[in-house]
Amino acid sequence: MNRNDLILETKRILVEEDPRLISYTDAELREAIEAQIERINSNVSYKDRYFVLNNVYDSIRGLGILDEIVRDESITEIMINGHDSIFIEKGGKQYKYDRGFESKEDLSRIITLFVQKAGRSVSEANPIVDTRLEDGSRVNVVMPPVALDGATVTIRRFPKEPMTVEKLIKFGSFPPEIAEILEIFVKARFNIFVSGGTGSGKTTFLNALSNYIPRTDRVITVEDSAELQIKAVDNLVRLETKVSTSKDTKEISIQDLIKSALRMRPDRIVVGEIRGAEAIDMLQAMNTGHDGSLSTGHANSAKDMLSRIETLVLRGVDLPLEAIRQQISSAVDIIIQLSRLRDHSRKTVEIVEVGAYNFETRQIELNPIYEFVESEHTTVEKVDGKLTRTKNPLINVDKLRQAGIYREI
């Protein structure tokens, strides 16, 4: 009997024959599992016995095979496409996992378990849920009837240790000299948007930038699902949205949280991601004395990020486009564009200053400060290049002067 069959048989016997199973303590449950393994196959090796014990325990008390996968810290993404199809990402490459969940019901039980632990709910009436695991991993769940081939779960893992600029340099996101520029932008209270596509590392980059926030600042973070790991700030308040789980509970949106944050005497507001009508509230916060605020957004370029902010603002208010663009140009100082390149590396590809609104062209002027330039050694398999300083001078030097910084960027 191989160990996968031993896992299934051990669990089947325990569930069917031991009515007291649900009331066992963790230690008692492990003892019962070990005794059952011994009865079924006393010759099982120590290594296999340990593997079977943990898997049976996880399937009864924990998250089943998901616990096994999550224990592997080298896995950065988990993609569950139904109970018998699991893919993982390691080192930027995808692999099919060699095991699956026992059944559709087993997967549904596990989904319900971790969704409820996070204070959310999932059902046929509410089949799409964004939540997180206890270790902070971001989770998206799509259940039938929306998911045609069975429950779909996508889990984005984050490193346990907070990301730092030094680590980003080591990973090749940008050259060492950029670190000083980023530190100046944050300490001079520039309002910064980090933009990029899915998987480009926006949240990771935002975590690294937060290390430059002065420890004495009061910072309010606002997130749909708490992922930021800001460790360098003492006066920190973390806010997370809340969904309505019944007619008696009220949904709390990112827009609600930003409005509340403004009354909490923040020096800076950090919003995990702007994705809806809350964009106008974020702009107003940046325009009303909360300089140094940070956020992220989905976009393929700095220019596209401006267009996306415009679109999101229009969802919440009925304002002329010209007025919206003036608000954006006054609020946003810097856009940092990230990209996941064809060799799966994550790079900083643009650092762009957001200029004034041009009344003649009716466009916001953009001033590229740094641009990623591919070298002649680049190949299809490996992207080689460097984030290079353009010839354009930084226009908004007032914030630098106010922060007592007198140097060229």
C-alpha cells in the first residue's frame, strides 16, 4: 500500500468508526491517527508514517493538502482548478502538483473553513470571495455555479519577513543608486502610486517603500485584505474592509475606511490598492494635507495608470474630465511602473513625475525620470538591461526644499 492510499484508508476508518473524533484534542487526534496507521500497516517507514500522520491530521482538523503545500515556503502561488487539479509556482515557473483533494466535498469544506475564519462567507448566492489565510496569503475563491469545473482557489503567498529595498536590489528590481532616490521621494512626502500588471510585485514594492517612512509619522493603512507588512512605523493603524454576512451586518468598503482614516489624524495614508470609487477619496486626501501617501493600481504604464484613476473616479462622482485631471495632477507626484518581463523577472521599468495639467492639450504632462533600457546582450530567454536616468530634470522641487533636501534628482 503506497502512502497516498494509506492516507485515504486511515482517514476513512477514523471518520467512519470513531464517533468521538470531533471532540478529540490535537494530541488525542494525533495519537488516534498513529494507532490506526500501526493497525493498517505496522511496517510503514518512519518517514512515511510522519507524512501520513500529518496529512490525515490536516485533512481532519486543518486545510487538508493545502496545509502541506503552504508549508513549502518556496511556493509563491497556488492555483486550484477543481479538487483534482492543482498548479503551483516556484521560482517564477508553474508546475502541476502531483496530488489533489479527496473530493469536491473535501475542497468545499476546506474553502468554507478558511473563509469563515477570516470572517467572510461563500455560497451559491455569493460565489466570489477575496480573503486571506492566517499567514497573510491573499486568496481569491470562485465557487460553482460560476466556476464550471469546480471550486477555483488562487493563493498569492508573501514572504514572512517584510520586503526591504535591499532585497529588491538583490533580486534585480532596480540598481542600488535608485534606493537613495526612492528614500528621498518618501521622506520628502511625495504622493506615490506603484502601478503594474498582475504578479508584477506591487504590494511587495509598497512594503519596501514603507521602510522609508519616518518612525514618528502616524500611518493609517487601508486594505481590502490585509497584506501590508509595515514594521518600521510605531504609530500604525491597520484597517481592513468587511463584507456583509447577513442582513444585520453592514458592509464596510475601502471608500468608507478612507473617509474614516481622514478623521484619525493621519500623517500618511497607505491604501493597498485603488480599484473603485474610492479613488476620488484618495485624491482628496492627497490634496488636503496628507502628503506622502502611497497606493498601488493595475496598469500597463504610467500613462495608463492616470487613465485608470480617471475611470475609477468617474465611477464615484459626476465631474467633468478636465476637473478630474486637474485633481490628479495636483494630488499625484510620482508613478513607479513595475513589470513582469518575458523571463519572469520583476523589474522597475519607469519612474515618472506627474506634472501639471496642460489647458491647451487637455492632458496631464508626464516627465519620465528613469526608464528601463534593454542592453544589447538581451535574449528571448533572458532580459538584460538597466533602469537609466533620462535627461529630464525633476520639476517639482518644492517638496524637496520643504524637506531640507538640496540636491539634484
